[in-house]
Amino acid sequence: MLRYFPVSPATNRGQRPRLYVHGAGEAPQCAMDLRRGKLWPLLLLLTAECVKPIPTDESYLLDGKPSLAAEFPWHVGIYLHENDGYLQLCSGTLIKRKLVLTAAHCLGKSNNPKDYMIVAGKYHRGWDIKDPKEQQLEVESIVIHDMYRGPSRNYADDIAIIVLKNEIRISDFVRPASLDLESKYEREQLSSGSFGSIAHWDYNESPEPSDELLMTKLPFIEFSQCYEQLPQSVRPLFASDKFCAGFRNGTALCAGDGGGGLLFEQKVTATTKQWFIQGIVSLGPSRGVKPCSSYPVLFTRVNSHLNWLKIYYDKY
């Protein structure tokens, strides 16, 4: 029987991710040239704090390709303190200078904010590889959705906010994504034929997670279609606040980093574009399912929780 699990590299994959320990006195070299020895020229489309630097010399691929951190300046790694180092646990999305949006199941290991570290502007997954533009951020508090109960409620309301101790420093590499606070674009973006993009340190069918940030574009799957694609044993997990995305031809996200955001590019004026987060990676097939891309990934629909989100969005 096919089973779906909360997507989180530290607990739900067939192989335990490496624990990266930075030894005393070590000073790892920064990888200034993040891709083939050169940085891509970037075209910046500025819209307040929501910015998408677009590489001008390569097109996106569907099955996950190496990606500059500057392509996804809102993507962050969530790290858990363990032994003498930090383990990359999940991913998240910056939605404001002090706020990270992620999945509630990602934060079940500890409710102590001091146990976590958030790293923005990061290209390499390893804690011991210090990327030149990364920002390490301490956590002030963790807010789990008050209705989240994990498996007892089929992982409904799988959403959480991480409040940072200090604001991020805005740069081309670190910058919030946009929230569709008035649900202006949700119907268009979550419709047949639309594609969202997600940054991740995923396996993509390989035996180990990628050490470099990848990007995958996924098509939204209509609700009725998704329900039909899901095995009967999984259908109870398809809660009212979930939607699914993915292919069935081997080019899907392979149960990518839990908590990562699925974002959609939107033209908001004649000259500007913004990227809106509509989904959070919540549930996917277990690592043992081959190929995992035969089944869609379930995302928490962000706009199902706007009233809850606005409380903290306005506060910070």
C-alpha cells in the first residue's frame, strides 16, 4: 500500500542526511563562483521588496537544475542544532524581513527556538560551506497553526511561521517573496496550465540529496484530477487546505524539502513582476516508492490560512 509522509529530509527519507560539523579553527573556502566558474548576468525586476533576479543566458529546465541562490532570494534553509553541528532539516520562504513561512511538521523535533538556525542566501546545503552572500539568523519564536495536530488530523493546517530575532539585510540574494493577501491572483495561478517554481536541495531520484540548490517547475493539478491520481489509501490526506502539483513522466519533485515554497510569477504592472507563494511542501510518497515522480506532491494552500497569517504579518 502506498503511503504518504510529511516531507522532511531529516526524518522521512530512506537515507539520513549528513551532519555537517564545522570544526574549531576551520575556515572553509567560500565558493565565489557558484556555477561553472562564473556568475550569471542578472536582470533585476524591482517591485518593492519582492524581487526576482532573472538569469539572461540560460532557460529553466523541468527536472531540477543547479540554480544560483540569487534566483530564489526568498528561499531559506532551516537547520537544527544536533551534537556539535547543524543538520539541514527543512526549507522555508521569507515573506517579510522577520518572518519565514514553512510547514508545521518541520518543527516537530523541538519547540525551543534556540535549537534552530535559519540561513538565507544559501546555495550549498552543507552547514560547513559558507556561501559569500548567506545570512545566518537566530530564531525568536515559532508559531505553529493552532489547528495543526499532525497525523491525527491527516496533516491538515500544516503551516507555521518562524519569527527571526533580527531583520534580514535586503540584497539581491536575500529578499522576501510576496503574499497574495487579497487572493487577487490565486485563481489564475492555481489553475490548469499554470506552473509554479520551487527551490530545493532534493534527491531528484539520486541516492543522496543535492549539495547545490536546484529549481524545479511543476504544473498545478486540478483538484478532481489530483484526487483521481491519488491511491485510495492517500485520499484522506487530501484535506481542504491542500492542492497538488507535479508530472507523471519522471520530471517531478521527488518529495522535495519539506516546508519549501511553490511560487508563481505574476505580471502586476506593465513593467514589473512579482513572485507569489501559493503552496508549502507538505506530503509526498515515501522515499522507497519508485519512481516517486509517479505521484503528485501535496502542498498546503497558503491562501486557506490568510486570516491566521495576517495576524503575524501585520504584527511584524
